[in-house]
Amino acid sequence: MNRAKLKSYAPQARTDFIQAMTDRAAFYGLTAGKIESVVDSGDVAVIAGREFPRSIVGKRKRLADRIQANGFDQTMEAMAYTWFNRLVAIRFMELHGYLDHGYRVLSPSPHRGESRGEGLIPEILEHAEHVDLPGLKKDLVVDLKLAGNKEAELYRLLLTAQCNALNTAMPFLFEKIDDETELLLPDNLLNSDSLIRKLVSEIDEADWQEVEIIGWLYQFYISEKKDKVIGRVVASEDIPAATQLFTPNWIVKYLVQNTLGRLWLEHHPESPLKAKMEYYIEPAEQTAEVAEQLREIVRQRAAEHHATRLQELPRRHSRLPCFFRVLPWRLIFR
């Protein structure tokens, strides 16, 4: 895996996604400085002199409420990360054949010729009339495809339907897109400089073969924010950036194999599992003197910890008897 490329791509992706969300919010009259009012005008809603279908009013209100509750910048960042996560997940799944219909959603078919100018068309768009996804209306798909100039609208419809289809398996990541996040799905998704195109072109397909890429992308995605907040008092919304780091596969294996793995081998010493635990370390033999010293340290620390916690009780509960303060804890925990 080329982590240098991931480290270059992901921080810029965060900036690009946040800007795309910000631009999209402004399209609906939502900016850091102002929330434009909505004027009901029959079959349409008018926002800052621009007409919109009435169907967006409820979603737009939920987005406005979220901005008022959490702040504009935080809301845009949360929305950006939501869409980044979704697209990364779809990219991984399409390259591993995890999508039921078998078509790539973000990238062209591997059999098409990039040099012939065919590389910008996602495979699912080419086969739109054959795609069967929950809630996707075949008649509308066919009409949009036959129109000849509705590719962007058709692709947006297909991408939304794909996200909704994945809601059943991963509702924590793919909420039903009939909410405010749908409003912020950017336009121009088929452009050569779109968020999707950059995701596809800037990370080699070979790097997607390891599931660890998702963790590394997350760590590099928040790296610039982490550098800004680390070393000072961290606001609650910045805690993830300051504290969450990706744990590489070998560290996870080391921890599991030397804890649960060791416990298993203690009860099943002849288990063939031991040969498969590449990071397992045989426990060192301890002399009786060292073992007793370790036990004494554990006893002392346990006594001090319990004493500290129990002596807090009189302060928290005034009716408890004061003898909690003078109990001989070392005698109790001998």
C-alpha cells in the first residue's frame, strides 16, 4: 500500500469535501453568516430569489436546524465526513465485488479504454437500465438515459439509490438518503475534477486490496485538524481528531494473540492455533521471588485504589459514617 499517496490525498480531500458541502449549502441559502427565509409560492419554494421544488423544504429546514444547533462549520465538517465515508466504502466494495448488481458505481468498467476518453463514465451509468435497486424507478431511469443530456441527473439518482440499498446492511454508515444529507450531495459528479473522480484517480486500485486502507484514509483525513487541536484544551467536537488513531493490523494481531490467544493456549496447550499466531510471544519464566514481588505490587496498588475510592464516599454522601476515613486499609487488603 502506498501510504505516501494516501497521506497526500486525504487531507486535501477533507478540504475539498468541506468546500463542496459549503457551496451546496449556499445554493440553498445557508451560509455561515445567514440563513435565508423560505417563501411558499404555490408549487415551488423561493429561497433568495431562486425557485426550488417544494419537496426540499423539509430537508432544508432540518439542515438549517442542525446548523443553528451545532454551528455552520461543524455541520459542514460532519456532512463532509459523512459523504467521504460513504464514497470510500462504495469504492472499496465495488473493487471487491461486494455490490449485488456487479457494476462499479464510482469508476468505469475495467474493460473500457481510458485512452479513448471512456474512463470518465462510471460503469453503473452505462448499464443504468439493467440496474435493480430498491426504490429505483425503471421508467424514470430509461427516460433520463434516452434524453441524452440527463446523465448527471441519472447518475445522482443511481448513486442515491445505491446508498439507500446499502442502508440495510450498514445503517450506521448509509442512512436512508431522504434527509438533509441528500441536499449536500454535490453537483458535477461526472466532471474530471469532481470529488469522485479524484478519489478514483489519485489512489491506485492495488492499494484498495487491503482493508486497512480505510483506517489509514481516516487517520490522514483528520491529520491536519489533529495537528491544530493537539497541545491545547480540546473542545468536545475536536476530541476524535485529537485522540483517534488508526491501529495497524499487526498491532491488533499482537494484542489479541498475546491476550486471548495466550488464554486459549493455557487451557488448550496442544491447540494448532499456536502455529498460526505469528506475533505470539512465549511467556517468560518468573522466579518465585519475582512472582512474589509482583503479587505484592498488585496488592498494594489494589489497596490504595480502593482506599481512595472509599474515602470519597463521605464527601459524596454526608450520611455515611465517618469511620470510612480511618479504616486500616492495608490490613483489609493483606
